[in-house]
Amino acid sequence: MILGGKFTISSVKQYGFTLIELMITVVIIAILAAIAIPSYLNHIRASHRTDVQASMMNLAQYLESQYNASFNYPASTDIPTSLTAPSNISSYYTITVSIGTTEQTYTITATPTSNQNDTQCGTLTLNEKGAKTPTTTGCWK
């Protein structure tokens, strides 16, 4: 409304947000991110642990099939790298196989790399008897 060529207070419309409203929004987003990001990263680490366990079982299955054919486990150098370093986990875990001196036993070990950043769960081992030995409890299923 114009009175005498001047704008009155009632005719001026506000557009946009105030600085306080923007800062409240930023704080809410920061709080949500502080909760969501660590939870997401823990979920990703857990999925990598599941992947390495599946890879260890595939490797154990290969070793057992070789044992059934020759009554000896193959030498560590004869194991295909696709089983000891699968592409989906090789940057997160290192899988090593140690065959016993009589070629009647084996131990598969999965050790987290620095990319996994999983210091609380540690390594997992699997032997020819199917026994799993985690270095810590609660992380490995």
C-alpha cells in the first residue's frame, strides 16, 4: 500500500531466510551427519568382513577338493590368486594360506589392511577342521 508516495510497512514483503534459520538448519544437518556417517562406515566394514568370510570358505572348498583328488593339500604357490586375492576384498583384507609340512593341514588367515580400518575386530583364521579363530569376539559371525 502506498501512502503519499511512500511505502508502508504492511506493503513490504520478506523473501528468503534469516541467518538464524539457516544456522539452525546447518546444525541439524551436522547432528544427523555425525550420527549417520559412523553407522554407515560400520555397516560397510561389516559387509567387508562377510565378503572375506565367503572368500575364505571358497578357498577352503578348493583346498578340500584338491585334497580329495590327491590326499594332500596343494602348495601355497599352486593356489590360484583369484582365491587368495579376490578383487572385491583384496584392498580390504589380505588372505594368506599356510600348508602344514606334511601337506595334511592348512590355515587360512584374513588380516585387515589399512583401507579396512578395522582395528577392533582383528584377524580371522580357518583351518582344515573348519574351526574359526577370531582374534576378538563379537565381530566375526
